[in-house]
Amino acid sequence: MSEVAKPERSPEAPVLQVQGLKTHLGASHNPVRAVDGVDLTLRRGETFVLVGESGCGKSMIALSLMRLLPPGGRIVAGEVLLEGRSLLDLPEVAMRGERGGSIGMIFQEPMTSLNPVMTVGRQVAEAVRLHDPQHAGDSRPRVIELFRQVGIPDPERRVDEYPHQLSGGMKQRVMIAIALAGRPRVLIADEPTTALDVTIQAQVLELLKDLQRETGMAIMLITHDLGVVAETGDRVGVMYAGQLVETADVRPFFAQPRHPYSRKLFRALPGPEKRDQGLDIIPGMVPPLDQPFPLCRFLDRCEAAQAVCREAPPPWQGSPGDGYRCHLAVDQIHLEAPVLPPRRHAAKTDRPLMQARNLQMYFPIRRGVLRRTVGHVRAVDGLDLDLYPSRTLALVGESGCGKTTAGKALLQLLRPTGGSVRFDAQELTRLKGEPLRRLRRQFQIIFQDPASSMNPRMLVEDIVAEGMVAQGLGGSRADRRQRVARLLDQVGLPEAALRRYPHEFSGGQRQRIAIARALAVEPRLIVCDEPTSALDVSVQAQVLNLLKELQQELELSYLFITHNIAVVAYLADEVAVMYLGRIVEQGPVSVILNQALHPYTQALLSAVPVPDPAHHRSVLRLEGDMPSPANPPVGCHFHERCPRAEARCREAYPPMVEIDAGHRAACWLVSEGQDEQVSDISSKGESE
Amino acid sequence: MMAYIVRRALYAIPILIGVNLLTFVLFFVVNSPDDMARMHLGAKRVTDEAIQQWKAERGYDKPLAWNVQAKGIEKLTDTIFFDKSVRLFAFDFGQSDSGRNIGHDISQRMWPSLAIAVPIMLVGLTINISFSLMLAFFRGTYLDFWGVVLCVAMMSISALFYIIGGQVLLGKLLNLFPISGYDTGIHAWRFLILPVVIGIVSGIGAGSRWYRTLFLEEINKDFVRTARAKGLSEQAVLFGHVLRNALIPILTGVVVVIPTLFMGSLLLESFFGIPGLGSYTIDAISRQDFAIVRAMVFLGAVLYILGLLLTDISYTLVDPRVRLN
Amino acid sequence: MPFQPVILATDALVYLLILLAGISAFYTHRHEHLQMPWRQVGRSRTAMGALVVIGFYVVIGLLDTLHYRPANGTDAQGNPRYATEVMSVLDWAATPLREHREKTYSAPFSTHLYMRETVELPDGSKVRDYPRLKWGGAHLADPDDAAMDIVQRSLLGILVGAGLWLGVLLIFARGRWAVMRGWWQDPAHGPQRTAAWTLLVMLSLVGLSLTLAGAYHVFGTDKVGEDVFYQSLKSIRTGLVIGTLTTLVMLPAAILLGIMAGYFRGWVDDVIQYLYTTLSSVPGVLLIAAAVLMMQIYMSNHQDEFNSLTERADLRLLFLCLILGVTSWTSLCRLLRGETLKLRQLEYVQAAQAFGVGHFTTLMRHILPNVTHIVLIVVVLDFSGLVLAEAVLSYINIGVDPNTNSWGNMINSARLELARDPVVWWSLAAAFVFMFALVLAANLFADVVRDAFDPRLRERS
């Protein structure tokens, strides 16, 4: 399909070389050194992955290469050579020919990266007309061909649609089509899948791989996800505070990371094998970049640091494409095996703390002149859940499956349309006013976004005490203050935090304050709504440790809402998988992760990138997107995307069948083989 | 989509009823017709007969909202409220306090008003968009800075000074245009140029600065970065992407005022002696002709609501996000 | 007592405004994070310069707000009797300006009337000539010396201004030269330098008016011979009162209704939206015209209820503020409703809900403090528009009382004289200069404030 004539080059030929790149932002007397001396080389047909935590300067490298820096950004030193030509010396007019021509770029947010009032076809055509003189006259056939190339179904119709008519994954495909229009030698992809769900992420990453194989372009992929690195990368560069601290081929990197920072990152990753212990953390924070660094940037957080580290800036050891920035030889770097307290997982008791039956949360769709209700968005459509004391149930699903709505409906923050929620044998859905208000101290919630979860105009003391005041707990003002100080201590914050405002804290610290706030009313159940998805890996580890510790100490039950399977594997006792408002499979965490039966669970799990390049999984790719909950498909909601769908899947929704003790699934294929066995199963307690 | 527009149109009905009640209360309840009569007849010791006669001549002698003496439906219809307020819904504006037919006056006077307001809007829009687009193109440079300062300075000058300054400078000193007056038909243009020019100039400051903010807001959006990453030139980005998106708020902001153009410009018309609806209103205010003011309040509200409706419709035409939902 | 203090209705509101501003300044001072946007304002050269200009207007306006009745002899019991006429401290300070009344028009700095009159010469014969002014340049034996005298007085005035300036700077530097030199050399003190230069210009103008205004009519005199400079000074208070009190009186309704509509939604929202859509669909000028006409009727029918002309004019000014407020609260209400809709979705509001915090507490604790920046921006942005609106309304005769000094009234009365040849231009020029300086300063300041508090909030035209 590809028309690219593959030039005969040696596979080793570097396409893009970056030397000593320095990019500054802001005022010239006190600049932010966003990129501070980066060398890297991209070869034909290879994927180079830049990995790093937020604010380490990886996006700035990409924008520097494109010369698309935001206002106030400037390249102060370095050289960028594209096939031997210096890009930084080109006049702006000539640079335009390279942008979108020899270098294509795709961005993180497909939702906002396309012009909302222009058809997607025209947006691709713009790039074709600029960089493809052959098709400049009538670009439409070429646009359709590009659409087909990036796997957009029904391209003849799609080219005339507007961005808002396409799903997130489709928009990202359009972005890729734009980038491909100039037949680039280098494609820069800046977190191309971060805003997408895992099943869609898998589709897009596979597409990029396929396109690379077809065209032989070099890809520079920017990500924060070590799983994505293992999945797609040939070579990897680890960024820390504006510099590359390690460059390596992917396989050796995952086998033996060399830089202390890289090593610590791996240790902070949650996973099933670390279930019974805490996670290793990186103490401290990334230093602000508005200062010169005479020494190693990681020094303050490095436990392997030695005297030599405090004398001079670290040298680059090894070759430019395979080395690391540290004074110490690999065998000199001693990272203590962390002394991590063991973690117990509580056994299931007989009586659930919270029990939801057939929980429904419908939002009316109003149409017409009189705004009559013509239908419902069935965000939550018949949910059965049991939450046991001291245990964690993970509610897993992709965005739009209704998991957050379910959490809020359970806590009566949204009043459910139907069904029942019992807390300690008390029916919540019929409770109102003062009795419900008094009961609220028993169940609390922690939100995803640490930036908006606290009133910026309130002191931390008042934020944490808010629940106590509302519930009339904690006695006098002085007593309350003492208790708040104790709570802060419990979540690892100094007493001085009392008199400060939320904006003075980092994301991780704010999440701790949010946890302290929830704990202040001594709840028995906490709904954690994606509490770590806005955090970097090292910070996520701290918060997960804290949550686990608190659970053990205070016998809390958690409903953990997330899309991150690694966190589930680390934290959860049980897992419920949601699809389009309903639970499709539920069971103990080990069973779900290893012996999932529902095709959706299988597909979801197989789509998660695993940080291990040697890991070969049986990939089960899902096609298409999740249907709208306003108009779910007849029959099994999943049948349109299910690779194993049969005739009856299109006719009726499958019943929930118990397969094993506590393991249930709603799928015709599962219930078929299980019908006779179900009755046989004696109610064994699960081992844990 | 149609349903939405029909809904919006229906929403205008309670709003108009509200406006109607408001004007009724303001004109007949806060001050009784007796007060009005006394005010008009002026003299301190005005006789009751004179007041009664003044009221009878203008139909203000009926009960306000409920006629006890009348029979049947006339209890409601033979009242001031029905005669003076409810009839407005049929665009029956009645007689002015000086006895003229308001509806006829309006139909005569709206044309001169339009003759001034339409060119001011069209030419002004073109100039403002071009000027602000230039500022956006040179954003961050001294040209932009001083352009904005000029805009702020221009919008800090009262419209009165633009008019007086224009009349004195262009009309009186340079003798380029007649200072005031009007002519019928095609000859009117000589009298229109000066007010139109002044109207445009006085709007440049606020308009250009506002459009510049709109442009800059679009320029910072992600899709503009995408457009640059394609290799488009800055001009192509500005015209093809930024202008296109910023035009949506600009156009809908213009659409809302189109119907009210009929109302004319109060200041320009009265300074230049143009017989439009603006000077009609001003004259009514200074003569304290309540019937005309009341009619104009209602007419203005109708036109404004019409403008809101047109805005909704134009959104659905211009913005695919609204059109296709 | 030689005087009896008088507090007019608008005075009381001005004092209330000052009190509120003082309280919020104190509160802001105590809270570091509230100060941050103000610090950003303080770092802007434009804002600091504009602030100095506005400061001078505010001082004059405040002097004109301290009203009193002077003692006027004693009554039979020996108690002081007070004049019916209400004076202000500004009137007292500008006594020469107030009392130097000519017969009719005279040009700025002129020594002669603008109109010929029949003058009786010492020898008894009569000629038609431009007579000498009663006050303007009256100290000169020979009117031809005026130019020289004016130059001398100007230089003196500038010197006085510069002296005052140095004095003020020294007070700020706590009397130390080194501190002042530091300001001059440190690049971080750019905004302060701008403020200092603006201060020099303003103080020189003060010095000039001290030395010149007593001896000449610097902006001429109007038809009835009143000093135009004095009129312009008196108009400052009117402009400031309209620009500030209008927003003050509309704030409670706009804030309450706006956040209630956004927070409670449902039928509360429907009712409030209906209310402001209805009000805003009536063309503002017409609503004001109708209301002012009704007020005029009321006032002319209830003449005896007012103690003095001043009081009546003051009530009319207050009423104008009220009616302007009624027409302008809708846009703020709409903005606040939108912002509250966004805020109530935020997680801290939901967290409060999860604690069982009541609606009222949530509104007061979580919503209101987080919309105050919008209120502040709107107050500052609206100010200049209202000052301009006053002029237009007074021109259509639906503004302030014709007896109240205002720029609008100045323009209105001067415009009729434009047809005169040669043109009587000075009233217009004075009103233009005074208005332009205030509105420009306010606009520049408002821009910076908006950028500092919420750059994303677009003004609604």
C-alpha cells in the first residue's frame, strides 16, 4: 500500500541527531532550564522512547526539534541534524517544509488537537497539499488512502466528518494521518496514548508499529509508562530534570537498569509480586529547574550517593547511545533492599459492610420542544456489589463504563434511580436529611484530581477539620487542631502544614491531605476514585503504601475505582470488571488476573502493556470503541466488539453465572460450559 | 435541532409578557395617570377637570387592570392594561401623547436609522477584524503593544467627544460635510457620511481590542499547534484556523445586535438631526411622551429577543459542533 | 462649632464603600495567597502609574464628600445658626475658585471677557469693548503683562510640585537618601519608578493649580461666569460616585442570585434566569429613561419632601446609581452563575457533600470565596464604562440633576455654544481632559487587574 520508495541505506544510518540541546523558558535572567544538554540519535526504522516523569523536559525536547516552542521558549545551545542538515540554522520558511514533511508530530490530547470547525478530511488535506506535490491538485484520494492506512473504517464517509463526531481513538488516528501525509522520516509521538483507554492504546501503538514497518520511519515516542517502553521501544532514554540520565537498548535496560533513578523507578512500580509488602519509594521531589546544577541532579534523592558525587557533576559513562550519567560503576551502586513491612490481607467475613443490589443510575435524555424524556443514559445499570470490612474491592473499567458514577451512587452523592444500597443493614437509598447526614461519617471518598479536590482558599487545618465540624466530632477547637495534627502525622506530613494552603503542596502531598481529610471522621469505608492516576510512578508508590498501611491499621474497606491493572494487582482483594454500566466479571484478584473467562476481561488485561520486553502475551485486540450507554446494543453489550460473539449473544443479555466460589461472569460462552457445574460447586471459602 | 429553535422561540413569550408587565408597572403603577397629567399640564394649581380631560383624551381614564363597572369580558378588556399594554403584543402601539400614530411614525423613521446603523456595523466590523488580526499577527511586538494602547485610549474617549470633535473638525473647520440635517432618497448620503465615519471610529477601540482577545485565545489552542506542526505558514494558520474559529463568537456577537439596528443610534441621530428612531426616542424622552417611550421599550425588547433567537440559529449554522448534535 | 457635619445619602454609601474596602484590604493583608494577584498588579508599570492618577481623583472626590453646613451667625439663644447651603471640604479649599465669578464667558487665562459690552471710560464716554475681568488677571496693572506673569507663576508652580514630590518620596524612603538612590538603580523597582514619575507630573499639576488657579481662570468661565476648572473638580465626585456606587448597590443581588442559580439549579435557576433575561431584554437606555422620567414625576409632585436642593440632587444621583445598577447586574449574575456551575462540579464541593455539610455553609465556604475574583474584576472593569455612561445620560437629560456638577452636564451646556463663532471650546476641553485621564487610567488599571486575577475571564461587550 505504501508508495514510499525505500531508499537503500544502511540500517544503522542515523536519521536525526541531537547534540547538546539546551532549551530555556521564561525570563532570561532566571530561566527554567527545561532541556539542559541532551544528546540523542535516532536511526532509521527504530523506535526511541523517551521516558520520564512529568516536568522532566521530555515534551520540550520534542517541541524544540519541531521549533514549535511556546512563547518565551528558546533554544540556547545545541545542534539538531536531520539527515545531516542542521534544522536549527534553517530559516523559518524552510523549516516549514520540514515540519510535517520530513518530521511529523502527534500530540497527547487528540480531543483538542484537531480544529473543531473543519472536517477531518480537510485537515489532513492541508498537510497533503503542502508536502505531497503529486497530490496537491486533488488531494481527496490521497486523504482517503491515508485514512485507510491508519485504519479508519469507512474512510469515504469519515473524511467529511468533524472531529467531535469521532471517538478519541479515531481522532488520534486522524492525527497520525496528518503526520504521515508528508511521508516523514521521523515521527515524534508525544504521549500519544496517555489520554486513551488501554484497549484503544493497544490499537494505536500497534498501528504505529505497523506503519513503521511499512515506511521505515524512525519514531521518537515520549511516555511516562514503562509498560509502553517495553512494548514498543527499540531503544530507551530516561529523562530526569532536563537531562538524559540513561540510554540503552530496551532489553538490556529492563534486565539491568544502571542509573540509580532508573532502578528506583522499577522498584516503585506496583505489581502482583509485591502484594505482600510495601512499595519502594523515591524520597523527596524533582528539583525545580530554574537553577544551575553544579552536581548530580539526583543527588538529594539518591541512596547510593558517595563522596565523589558531592564533588563534581556526574560524567557520562559508556557510549553516547548506550550509557548512563553517574560517577559510579554499575557494581558500585548499592541500593539497599528496602525494609518493607509485610502487608496482611484480611480474610473475608460473613457480613458485608456495604451491599448494593441491582443499583441503577439513569440520567434522562430530554429532547424536543417540551423537553420530554425520550430515553436514559444508563450510566449504572443493575450493579451488584459486596464490600467486606478491611478488604479492597477494585472496580475496573475503561472511561465511560460508569465506574465513577457507581462510586458516587453508592455513597448517595448521586441519588440512585433504582436498586438498593445497604450499609451495615441500613438501607441508604431511602434515607434522607439528618439521618443520612449523620451516617455519612461512616463512608468517605477520595478523588482523582488533587488539584481540584481542595478549596484553594482554605487552610489545610480547616480542610481536614471540615468533616469533623460538619459531623460534630473532635470536641473543642483546640482538641480538633490536635487531632488534625495527628492525622497529618499519620499520612506523613509535618505539623507545619496546618497553617498552609493547598497550592503550597505537590500533587502527592495534596493526595495525602485528601486522605487525612477523609480519615478525620473515622470512616469504615472509603471509595477511592482513581486516587493515583494523576500522579507519577514514584509518588503513586507513596500513596499506595499509605493506603495499604492505613487499611491494616484502621480496618478500612476500600472500593478502589481504577483503570490501572498493576495497581489492582498490588492492592485489591477482589476485582469487579465493568462494561457499559454493568459488571461483566467479578472474583478474587488472582483468579481474575490469571484465569479471566469473560472475553472483555481477557481483552482488557491483554491490552495492558507490561514492563517486561520478554513478556509475550497472547494479544487479544479489541476493535472499535465502547458503544454509548444511552443506546447499548441489544443482547450482550459487548457482542459488537467481541471476537467470539455468537448468534445468541446478539439476542439476549447473558445471566451472571457463578463459576467458582466468588468468581462470577456474565457471558453466554461461559455459562454454556458451566451450567451443570454451577450446581456442583460447594461453597468453599476462598484461600487468601 | 428544529425542536431546539422552536423551544427558544417559545421561551420568548414569557419574556415578552415579563417585559410588558414591567413597563406597565413602571408607567402606570409607580406613578398614577393623575401624576402624569399633573406633570404635563405643568401648572401647580391645575384643576381636576383639566386632569380628567387630559386623561380622557389619551385613554388613561379607565381603571388600571380590572373594570368593575364593565360587563363580562370587558371587565378585563376595558382597562388601561388591556388598551395600552396587551395591545402591544399585536404591535398596536396606539397614539402618542401628542396624538400621533406611533406605529406609522416607526415605519417611517426606521429607514434613516438603518441607513446609518447598517454601514457602521458592516464597515466597522471589517475594519475591526482587519486591525485586530494585524495586532494578533504581530503579537508580543511593539506594534501590538502600542496598538493595544491606542485601542484603550480610543475607548477611553466618550462617544460625545467623537461626535462633537467630528462635527467641529470635519464639518465646521474643514467644511467637508454638512453638520446636520437629512434629505430624502438618494441625496441622503451627503448627510450620512459624517455620522457613519464617526460611528465607525468611535467603535474601533473597544471592538478591535475585544476581537484581539478572541484571536489570542484561539492562537493558544492545541489545534493551532497541530496546524503549525503540519508546516503551515503563519498566515495560513491565522486565516485558515484562528480566524475561522474566532469568527464564531464574533459573528454571533454581531447577529444579536442586527435586529436592534432598527432602533437606531440615539446620540448620532440626535446630534446630526437625522429623523430616525433614535432621535424619535430622544425627543420623546425630552418631551416626556410616555406613550412613545413605552412603545420603544417594548419594541426594543422584541428586537433584542429576536436577536437572541437569531444568535441561536446562527450558531447552529456556523458551528458544526452545534449543528450536528 | 463653626460648622455642622452633613452626611448625604451618597456620602453614607461612600463611607460604607471605604469601610468595605478597608476590611477586605486588611483581610487580604493577613492572607498570603490573596496577596499574590495584587503583587502581580504591583509589578506592572502601567498599573502603578494609573493607580497614582486614580489616587488623585479619589482624594479630590473624598474631599468633596466631607459635607458640612458653615455657621452663619447665632440665633437668639446664642446657639450657632447654620447656613442652608451644604458645603464640602473641597468647596472650602477652592473658595477663591468658587467665589471668582465673572459675568459670562471668558477664555482660559484671559484677562478680558469674551463678549463686548458697553464700557464707560473714565472720561464718561462709552465704547463697546471687551471689559477687564473682575478676577481673572485682576492683580495685573497692565493686562499685557499676563504672558510673563503666567510663565513666572507656572515655573513657581512646577517648583512647588517638585518640592512636594521630593517631600513625598522622602517620607516613603523614611528620610534616607540611600534608600531613594537604591530605588533609582535597582531594575526591580521599575513600577515604583513609573509611579514616582507619574506622581511628579500630578504634583506639578497640583503646584500649577495652586499658583495659577487663584489668579486666572485656567479653563475659562462658562455662560454664567462660573470657573470651569472648579466645575471640573466638582464633577470628579459625581463621576466616581456613579462608577463605584452603582456596582456596590447591584452587588448583593447579583452575587446572591448568581450563585444560587448556579448552585441549586432546577427551578431556582429557571426563575433567576427568567428574571435576568427579562430585565436584560429591555434596552438599557430606555429602561433608565423610563425610570428617570418616573422619578422626575415623583419628585416634581413631592417637592416639599426635600430639605434642600443639594439633598434633592443627591437623591437623584443615588437613584441614578440604583437604576444603572438594575440594568447592569444581569451580566455579573450570568457570569457568576456560569462560574458556580463549574465550581459545584469540583471535587472539594463534592467532598463537602460527602461530609454532610449543609448548603448554606457550602455556599459561604466553598462557592463565594472562589467567585470573589470575578466580582472584583467586574467592579473594576465596569467603572470606566459607568463614568462614560454618566456623560451620555446627562446629555440626554436622563442623568444627574441639572444642578449637580458633572462632566455630562458640562458637555451638555457647552454643546449649545458650539455654533457660536469663534467657538467656546474650553468647557468641552476641560471635561474631555478630566474624563479622559480618569477613564484611561481606570481602563489601564482594570486590564492589569483582570490579567492578574483571571486572564481567562473575557470581558463581555
